[in-house]
Amino acid sequence: MKAVEPAPYETTTDLTDRAIGTRSRSRAVWILLTIGMVILGSGLIVAGLSMAGTEGASAILVPIVVDSTDDAAEAVTVVPETTPLADGDIILSDASAIGRAVVPSIVTVQVYANVGGAGVALLGSGSGVIYDDQGRIVTNAHVVDSGGSFEVVLADGRIYAATVVGVDRATDLAVLETGADSTVSISLGSTDALSVGEPAVAVGSPLGLDGGPSLTAGVLSAVDREVQTDSTTTLFGMLQTDAPITEGSSGGALVDGEGRLIGITTAVGVSSVGVEGIGFATPVEIVTRVVDELIATGVASEPYLGIVGATAFETLPDDGRIPIGVQVESVEPGSAADRAGIVARDTITSISSTGLETMDELVAALRRYEAGASVEIDLLRGATRETLAVVLGAR
């Protein structure tokens, strides 16, 4: 295996600071080098990024939007019912039962370009998830970014014009709305108690195929991944799954063994030999925070702590090292951290009872909160443990 050199300070600092309002000088992050542009027929463009891999092979992370001109074989789809299963009816890891519960909440998002006058041209399609009882739909920002107008195809075949409620590119999320009646919203789950290896099922509308949503099954492969999808966008706290996810599934659902939403499918790993069986989803806790803000105001806030920090390590008796939190190197004057009394050389160990061992985990944890939220930060100050109340700022 050929190792990738650690990222330089300037790159790490800039990306992290833009994303969350904390900065890392020396955390262990691998470089993701831009190797070119991947242009999908939908008109949505993202940079391909190389990852650590074998000599002569590279991997890229790409949004999963389908080219409307692709020829594809007829899909094997799950036939939707009109209502989800009642609580307690879903058998753990029973894909058929999960399909009956989830498929009615999955839509296809058709993306059109305005070509002059009243004319439109189909650019491509993505997926979406019916989020609430008002029929609002969550999808990815990169699905709608290049579109001039949109249609949503429900699982039962109904088609509606859709309008954009709001877009948040920092988390690659967007919200659409239609005038549809009798929609079925998805059940919301949680990632907090999930363990690697538990069932994970992806449901979306791959390749723009007719016949309704498709379902693929796998497991939760990892949590808290940092995923860079282009030269300016880094997604934090991402879920990783081996459930097959293909082009056109952007904005679809990743659900747990009981059919509850745990993430919105966003990117896949692709190498020079093809799709690597690695997919990434934005966790539901970030989804609900951002989507609720987009619905309420049309924009999502960016929480800001205001520290420069790095992962802190403890040396073990056998000379090994183990991460124990985030070492604060400096505090921005007047920031949320400064107002709360956080100082240089403090070691942050948790935020609102969520334990932290690395800088990446702090960044991901902060993304769950809106600007202005009150959190409790536990830290070590020398040999003393303290808990400070912090009101997060806004960028």
C-alpha cells in the first residue's frame, strides 16, 4: 500500500475553519488530491478526489446523480404499499418489511434546464425522501444546484411540480415542496445507539429507471467519516455503508433494521477499476437540524465555536498513544469559546454528554447544532475537570 502524505497545515486550517468555526493545526488527516472533474450527464459537476490506495490505482468520491441519457436495463423494484407498517410490525433486518415501510416515502427528483420561452430539457434525476406530514422532501443540494425547474415522481406514480424551499451546500442538503396530498413521511431514527455491523438498507431511485424506488441491503460499515467531495466541500460525521448505491440515488434514504431514517445517501467511492462498494450518507441528526432550519427560514446557520485546536494524545505505559480529546491551542477573542471561558491548553472531552476523542469528532458533533444553541462542554484544565455552558456563535 502506498501511504498518502498528511495534509499541510494551511489546507487543513482553511477547510475546517470554513466548515465549522474550529481549526486544526496537526490532526491526522490524509490528503485528498484533486485528479480531475467528473461530469455527469445531469449537468451536475464535482471534483474527483484521490484517496490512499494501491500503487497505480486511485479512488474518487462522486455525487450519485444519474445521466438522463443513460441506457439502463429494467430495474428490479420493490412494489410500494400506500401506508407504512405500524410500530412493531417490522422484523429486524427483514428487507421485505423494510421496503414496505420505506418505499412509499421515496421519490424521484427530475431536474430540468430552462431552454428559453416555456421550453425545458431534462438534465437528469436524483432521489428524495418525504420528510414531514406537509409532504416536504429532503434531497441533496447537488441534485438541485444546476436545475431551473423540478418535478417529483412519487412511489405510486403521481408526478408534481416542485419548488426549492432552501439549500445548504455546507451539508449538501436541500428541501423541496409540492402540492401533493396523501403523502407518507418517513420514520426518523437515530445514529447514537447504532453499532458498526448493524443492518443498513438504502432506498432510492437509481439510474432514473421507471417502476418506482429500488432497495439494496448491507450493513453500517463505519461512522464519523470525513468525506471531501470537491475542492471546497468537506462533509463531517458521515455514515459509511456497503449497501450498493448507484447514480441517481443522491438524496435517497439510508435506514436501519426497523425502517427508520438514519441518513441521506450522498456520495460513493469509485476507483479506476469501478465502484468500490463504499457509500456515504449524511446522518439523520444533521439532516433534521438543517432541514428544520431550511423549512423555517430558507437558510441553515453555521455554528461557530472559535478555537484553533488539535487532537490530544495520552502516552500509554507501553509507549503507545491514545487520543483523549481536543487540545485548545488558541481562542478567537469575542468568540463563543472566549465568552464561555475556554482558554488555551484546555482539553475538550465532550459536548453535551457526547464524548470526544479527536478534532474530527468535535467538528462533526458541532454540526448537529444550530447557531445560538446552548451546549455544555466538558474539559480538562490541568488536573481539574470543568463543565462550561457555551452559546454557539454564527459564522
